[in-house]
Amino acid sequence: MRFRISTVPFVLILLLPSTLLPAQTNNFVEAWFLYEQGKAKLDDPDGPELGEALLSFQEAIEKDPDYALAYAGLADAYSFFPYFGELPPRETGPKAKKYLKP
């Protein structure tokens, strides 16, 4: 698994005992972790695992409905489907746009 420099503060939060973190922070950390898993599945050098990426982003949204990156990841995943012949653009385009609206 590749880590970006921006992930270091979140890794440090993951190492703290959960009793020191408020419940809202725990949900954010879990959502962030699920988002990172989804991005890793989209960036897989052997080809993206689109179904698994969608599930990771959807779980991240369930954990923290205000986590904007999870919505962007979901839209990104839907935009990949036509390139790999899984679904036509007329089906995935509206779904991707739905998750990009504020």
C-alpha cells in the first residue's frame, strides 16, 4: 500500500487509543481509511477494481456523510466504468454528476 505525505497525520491519529478521540473523529478516521482503500483499488496497477472501490467509497459515506472526498471518489469510480466496458456512459454519467453536486 502506498502512502502519501498528507496521510501521515491521519496515521498518527489511528495510533492513538480510541478513548482519547471523540466519536465524531473516529467516524472521520474510519471514513478516511475506507476512502484511501477505494483510491488504492482505483489506482491498482493491474487494473482498477471498480466494484470494490465503489463499496469502499459508499462505506466511507455511511461512516461520515459529510466527508466530501468520499463523494468525489465515488464520482471518480463511476467515471471509470465506460473506459473498461462495464457500463455505458449514459448510465454512469448521471451517477457521477449526482455525487459531484454540493
